[in-house]
Amino acid sequence: MPAAAERCRLLVLQAQRAFGPRHPATARPRRSLARWLGMSRAVPDAVAVLDELHRDLLAALGPDDPQTAAVSRDLSYWSQHALR
């Protein structure tokens, strides 16, 4: 795993300890982790992170929230790359 992805993973763990595992405040580091995973060709891992984040944001913020919509777009993008 690239150093950037590992740093993001540590930030995710810190945010989850501070706010709880599914709190919306963990969304930014989780999105960053997914991006770095995808860019490092660990696309299935990126999709898994985004899928879980998307479900958490849907439950917490609803489908019309901009943050939920952004994660939905990311999930669609990386899911398409996983099929290639």
C-alpha cells in the first residue's frame, strides 16, 4: 500500500475513534483513502470503502446531501474501473 493510502487509513482510524465508526465526520478521510487505493490499482478495496461510506452517509444524511451525492459519484466511477 502506498504511503499516502496508509496515512489516510490512519486518519480514518483516528476519526472513527473520535467520532464513531459511521459518523459523517469520517467521510473526508474515508474518501481520501478510497481515492488513494483506487489510484494505486487496489480498485476493489476502493469500491469496498466507498460502498460502506455511501451506506453510512445515506443513513446519516440522506440521499440529497451533497456529501452523499459526491460519494455516490466516486462509487460509480471506481465501480466502472473495477469492471475493466
